[in-house]
Amino acid sequence: MQFGIFTVGDVTTDPTNGRTPTEAERIKAMVTIALKAEEVGLDVFATGEHHNPPFVPSSPTTMLGWIAARTERLVLSTATTLITTNDPVKIAEDFAMLQHLADGRVDLMMGRGNTGPVYPWFGKDIRDGIPLAIENYHLLHRLWREDVVDWEGKFRTPLQSFTSTPRPLDGVPPFVWHGSIRSPQIAEQAAYYGDGFFANNIFWPKEHFMRLIELYRRRFEHYGHGKADQAYVGLGGQVFMRKNSQDAVREFRPYFDNAPVYGHGPSLEEFTEETPLTVGSPQQVIDRTLGFREAFGDYQRQLFLMDHAGLPLKTVLEQLDILGEEVVPVLRREFEALRPAHVP
């Protein structure tokens, strides 16, 4: 099972001191966090893709290429690659190039993002979100598997005798996850191709994501890729830890209350009760995360969001130390002991 972190790359004012990092500081902090993830024994670092303030990661492959040069083992991924507004040809070539530079330590997660205005910025219509995701990925899938592609669709100019370069490393395309917060069509798409399905598992109660994952597993089996429990499932999560749970709650509360993602809404107590957000001791995080298996079945990848809401870099690095030293070793052991032999 893979454990790692994902970042949305927000530039947020620290509510405890009023300081806002510069874009340069935030970008460099994300690199430092990725290097720390490898140092503490995590498997994956994933970055989001955004094209609007207060977010900075508009060019994931640039950042991941830099990180690839400074790491040896870490799998480099995305938390969202905008399959709707990026040209599939450019995705095919950018990530194949990254594959070569990183010696194959690359996969990516297709998504539609959570920023409506991004569609017109790139000449698209948000009402075409699902059709764009379906058509663009169909083309991308072919570009990585066919040396010469003839193609015509609704949303881009036709291709005639086109070869995407470089070709995927050793002829093996990057593994693809399809990420979704709410759309059964994306679960269906992941199942159709036999790709992974990543349930964001942050904003909503687990019952919502249980339905999406159950649909994906059932359809994965329907399309002949294996048994339902052999499908590739990834989950997001959010944690903040201190040795004493009361200290964790007290320290994290001002960041939660002012976070651009979920601040100024439900209380921290309501949010931790209704969603997978866990604020407390390492043992509480272990218990909560092991509980995901009871809800979703055996799964393959767990990514945690840790560097958001204005948390100082020093605090994030402390969180990674706790995650790598106290939490993930226990989770690896417990999940492995429970996993049936036929489940990947």
C-alpha cells in the first residue's frame, strides 16, 4: 500500500501572525515538503494544478521534474491534472518527458478541478465538463499506446498520422487515477479503462464516497479487469497531529477557521465528525485511517493533505516527522495483515 501527501499549493495568510508567504516562498516550501516526504519514508508526493490565486502550482510537471532530480524513490504524481482544459497532446508529451527524467517514478490523477472560471480562461465551456473529460482522456489513452494516431472529435482539431513524443518510457504509459468528488461518470470512466479511482474523501461524509467507490468496483469487474475487490482505489485525507489531542485541536483551530477551502463554515468539531478530517493524537489518526478500510474495503493509496490553510513550513515538517515515524509504519503493518492475498 502506498502512503503519501498531496498539496493544493494555496498561498494563505497565517492567521496567528498575519504573515502571508510570497509565491516564491510557497513554491520552494512545496519542494522542501516533497523532499521531506521521501526522507521520512513516504511513497508519494502529489501536487494539484490551479491557474488562479491563491494557488501557485500552474505547472505541475515543472515542479515534479525539479523534485525528480533531487529524489531517488518518491513516486511523483498530481492531485489534479485538468483533463478538461489541458490539451491531451500536451499532457501526453509532458508526462512522458517527466517519466524519462524520473526513471519511471510518475503517475497522474485526472480531474476537472474545482474552479469554474478555468473553463473560459482556456476557451472551454463548463457545461461540457463531463464530455470534455471523456473525450480528452480517450485521446490521451490512445496517444500513449499507439505510435501513429488518426483522430477526430468534438473539442479539438483533428490529428492525422500524429506521433506523440517522447514515447512512454519502456512503452509503458504512466498509471492514471481518475479523481472525483461527486461524479459517478468519472467512476465509470476509471472502471472502463481499468485505471485507478481516487475518491477525494475530504469534504463530504464517507457514505457519499462509499457509493462512488462501490460503483467503480462493480463496473471494474463488469469490464473484465478483475474482481471488484481488486480494483485500484485511492483515498484522500486530512490530519493534524500533536502528542496530546487537546494541543492539536487548540493549535489547528485558527487555521481551520480561516482556511480558504473550508473556513467560515461548519465548526472544527462538526467537520471532524462528518468528514475524515482528523485532528488529534497519532493514535487517533491511526484508528481513523484504519477505519477507512471498513467503509471502502482494501485500497491501494492513501494521501494526506497537510500543508494548507497557512500552516508554517516548520509545522508541516513536524507533521511529516510524526506521520513517517509514528503513523505510517503502523498503518502499513495493519493494512498488510488484513489484505487478502489476491488484492493488489
